Amino acid sequence: MEKYIIKGGHKLQGEIEISGAKNAAVAIIPAALMVDGICRIENVPSISDTQMLLSILTHMGAKVRPLSRTTVEIDCRNVHPADAPFDLTRKIRASYYLIGAMLGRFGQAKTTMPGGCNFGVRPIDQHIKGMCAMGAQMEVSGGFVYGTTPSGRLRGAYIYLDKVSVGATMNIMIAASLAAGRTVIENAAREPHIVDLANFLNSMGADVRGAGTDTIKVNGVSRLHGGSYSIIPDQIEAGTYMAAVSAAGGELTIKNVIPKHLECISAKLREMGVEIEDGEDFLVVRRENPLLRTNVKTLPYPGFPTDMQPQITATLCLAEGTSVVTEGVWDDRYKFVNELRKMGAQIQVDGKVAVVEGVKNLTGAVVAACDLRAGAAVVIAGLCAQGTTEIEDIHYIERGYEDFVQKLRSAGADIVCVAEPDEPAQGDDSIPAAG
Ligand code: UD1
């Protein structure tokens, strides 16, 4: 068991380099299962979620060869769909992409229901609807998802998503790549990682068009060949450091970003009085004056990302006046508010709305990371707080942020990761799914 200890009150100064996008990597690695050849994937973030997915593929017979800390070669020519390690798949939400990949490549799938419900009910009905439209017979029972195709191959279909879902859009794109005929996904999600997955699949020989718009057309091909691909920089990791310097003050150059992907975040921070200069592949984020209040509503891309809601809420705790945050994607994504309250934050939550009364100072406290982005939010609060903040349950944070402590330290933060003695076993070693 490890925890972070932060001594707050230091401005952030310097440069931080952004890693590969987690939410792209967690789809691209399972999609490698579709490829009948060797995939070389670069800019893979070195985080526990990607490591877990690589070990799931290894259990299924893939040869996984790390070429460096962030480049990996995956050879799925001899994988066996029956060999998915269920003790691992149930721990990671993104294992739902194995459904599309297995059905696409083998015409059959069996995996666990992705567990965990850290921010409300997280259904996969749209994933299942897509697979059924492509001719699969799907069944969910006993905590497992089963899929079969009578002919051994999915067929193209017209699929209108009832809800804009990142996961369902990507899962259907993966499965449809090897289906017979054309699949059209209407009301598709448009996040940058959807375009990245399409580019990955296309570089392996797929024919996916329109990713980044709300209509995606996939012309199924009979085989995906190997190739090389480099994952885009992480929009949410960059946004987290933008929020951190906005809250703590100072000036950070955030390198290896696609500024276009960050416009939804930059626009909000500018409203809050933060200065942001856009470079070709970097941003300079500076905050010298007091933070101003604003309102935020999370929406599918290009709206303000739900995965930045906890971090912006933490930042707004220190803005002058009252801000209103509305969570437009998830039902219950405010559990971290209790942790911020322990640090002196004034936040009232009513359903999907949080009203944040700005305070002059936060104070250090012992708090927990409730999930990945909630963990980032309490780190941001700790960086600004007077005194010492201890953050427990940091395994959530390490699922999604590469070298979080080292990157913050390099920018002048006083944060360390320390080991704490293990608690006696409680009889349940499961890690709730995150992501
Ligand atoms: C992914 C990300 C998560 C992010 C979310 C929204 C991963 C592993 N996770 O999650 O970090 O917060 O996108 O950007 O990449 N919905 C349904 N039925 C479905 C699927 C979703 O009703 O079959 C609903 C959900 O309850 C939610 C909304 O659609 O209200 C968006 O969910 P979705 O975009 O699918 O999120 P995930 O793919 O699970």
C-alpha cells in the first residue's frame, strides 16, 4: 500500500511532457487482437491499465515484446479466444473491448462483465445492441458476456446508438473492421481517441471512414495485417496539469500535446482568468491573478470532458465567487466532493449539479482517491492547500497517470509517494474497475 504526501503552497514552474493517451491505448491494445501479424505500438503510456491489458493478451497466447518503456510489439497470430484470464478481465473496465475484438476475429467471445461503478450505473447495452445488429447472439449471465455468430463472421449493419457512447462506438468499430460488408454507426461519439483508434485500424489495413464525426462507416475487410502506430498524446493528462497550474499558480509549458484537443479545456480556464498560449505541439499555461468563477457542463466531445470534471471542480474551489458544475454524462460523479470538503471546500451537490462557493484557502487533510480522476482532483487540492495532505488509495491514480509524482516534482511540487504498512487482509482482494 502506498500513499502520496503533499506539502501544499508551491507554485508550479517548468515543463511537463505528456504521455500517450490512456483511453486510446486501452482500446488499441485489445484491437491488436484483430491483427493477423505483428503490431508495433509506440507512445503507449506506462500505467497499470495498459500493463494489465498486455498481460491479458499474453494469457491468450499473444507474444508481447516491450521494445522500450513506451513501445511494444504485439503478435496475436496464435491467440486463443477461450483463454481470456477472467481474474484480470473483471478488474479492468476496458476489457469490454475484448468483446468486439473476439467477435470480429473469431466470431465468438466470452469475457466478464466489466465491473465497478465508481460514478453510477455503467451499462454496456449499446455495445451489445451493436454486436446483435451485426448478427451476433449475445447473452449476459452469471457475470459473463457470451457472444456467438452462427456463420462464424459478423456482418455489416446500420446501427443508431441511443446514447453517445465512447466505449460502444469504439467496440463496434473494432468488431466491424473484420465483418462482411459495410457497417454504419450513427450518433457516434467523436472523442480524439475515437479518431486515433480508427487511424490505428486503418494503418493495419481496415477501412474506417468518418471517425471524428457522428457518422462512422466501416467497410469490413477479410484480414488486418501488421504495422506500426504511434498513439496520440493524452488530452486528459494534459488537462489535469493545466488545471493543476491554474489552481496552484505559476507557469507550466505542457509539451507533446495537440492544442486542438484541448480547446474545450483552454476556453474554460481562460474564462477563469488563466493565460494560455498555444504552440504547435505545446501550451504555456500561466496563472498570476486570482481565479474567477465560472460555470461548467460536461458533454461528449467537443464539449467539456467528464474526465476533467473532478479536476476543474477542485480548481473552482479556489475561485472568487460561486460556480456551478453540471455533470452531463454520468449520474454519480461527485463522490470526491466529500474528500474536498475535508480540506475546507464549500460544495453543495444536488443530483448532477455541484454548487462551488470559492474559499480563500484549502487546508491539508487525510483524503482518499475515490477513482482515477477523483484522485487527480484531490492531488490538485493538495498542491494548493496550506499544510500537508495525505492521499490514500493511489492505485486508482496510477492506473491512468504515467510518472505522476515525478512529473509534478519536476515542476516544483512537494509531493512524494511513500509506502504504508499493509492492512490485515479483509477477505476480498478485488480491485474495482476504473477508467
Ligand atoms: C469512457 C472512458 C471514461 C469516460 C467516458 C466518457 C475508458 C475505459 N473509459 O467510458 O473514462 O468517462 O468514456 O468520456 O475509455 N451508456 C449507456 N449504454 C452503453 C454505454 C454507455 O447508456 O452501452 C451511457 C453511460 O451510462 C454514460 C454515457 O453513455 O451515461 C457515456 O458512456 P461511455 O461514453 O460509453 O463511457 P465509457 O466508454 O464507459
